[in-house]
Amino acid sequence: ENLPIYSLSHSLGAKLQTIYIAATQQDYDGIGFLAYNNFDFAQTISMAKSFANEIQKQQVRSFSQTSVDNELLDTIFSFAEQAMSAIGLDFSPRKADTSRLIQLRYDEDCQKKTRLFVFDDDSLDSSRSFIEDCQGRGPSASALPGNHLTPVYFQFGLDDLDMTDELKGMAEEAGGLSGASFGNEQELEALVNEVCGWIKGQGPSREPAWDNFQSGDRPRIAGGAAAEDT
């Protein structure tokens, strides 16, 4: 007996998967899009700018204790965004083309198999427009705590790294650093449970409250450094 095949993709990867499914008619038992994004190229630079600014705000201790000037960072990203808009550089297919592709090729069979996973604090999400582009009832959608980078999580200690005892000693002396983490483990666990429930045939535990999304909001990115217990 063949095992079921599921597709799970995140952000712009979900856009690429949409294009692939429309082009190849690949059959899946389930299609999951995490924080679906259909930004054009200039908007993607804005997205990277938001990420960089939020990461800068994290109070993460490092070996060098260096920081990047936020104004300089904003200037660089703003210049890149304006330059890309001025010369007309964009992804292919463009945002409007992808929407049209969904309207024409993402049929009701695909829609029934699709689940959108939408995070409460994600202003970079295009899931609502995806549903509006679908010709039919559209896919189901799960609302979850977190932001655009909730699927990204790692945690490690110095013992997990291939470092000499001398380097480990230097790291511990630099403010008692014993490890580092990025992301929110509880939010990731909620996502994993929701995905597993979807695969088991369960409906969304909570649906998105679309009216609560504010286009000017930025996602909150959780991260930190683990200090030694004293």
C-alpha cells in the first residue's frame, strides 16, 4: 500500500509550490501552506528589512557585542527597494500573474486538499488574497499564535558545536554564554500539533480573524541567548 503524499511549504516557497502544482497537476493527498506569501520583488526587500530590524531589537549577547546602525540598515534597504522598483525588476511570474494562475488552475479538488496556516502577528501573509483568488469555496485555514518566522526554530548549547575547549572557555567568559536559541518553541509546538491534526483529518482548531490584521504592523521575532545558571 502506498503511503500518502503531503506537500508542506513556507512563505515564498508556498508561492513556488502553487506554481508547480498549477503547471504539473501533481496529485497530493494534502497541501499545506505556512504563512503563504505572494509579494513582488520590491515588497520582498521590505520583508527582509522588517526581519533585520526586528532581529536587531533582540537583546542577544554575542562574542563581539557589535551592533549595526539601524538608520544605516534602513537606508540600505530603502535604497534597494527604490532601485528595484525603478528598474522594474520582479519575480516571474509576477504577483498578479500568480493570482491569475490560482484563479485559472487551482481547481476545487486542490482547494479541498489545501490548508493555510496563518499566524496572528504576521503582516507578511498573503493567505487571504489566496482564498479570494480561488474560484470556489477555497481552502480551509488555521489561525495560530506567532509570526512569519514561527516555523523557524533552533536551540543549541556550546557542547553541540565543534569547538575547542579554549573557545568554549572564551565563550563562557564572555558574559556566561552557554548556548543560543532563535524562535519560540511553544509557538512551533502549536504549529506542529495543528499540522498533525490536519493530516489526521481534523478541521482548524481556530480560524483567522482577518479583520485583526494591520498592514503596517511588523512581525515579532523571538530569540535569545542562554546564559549559564549562577
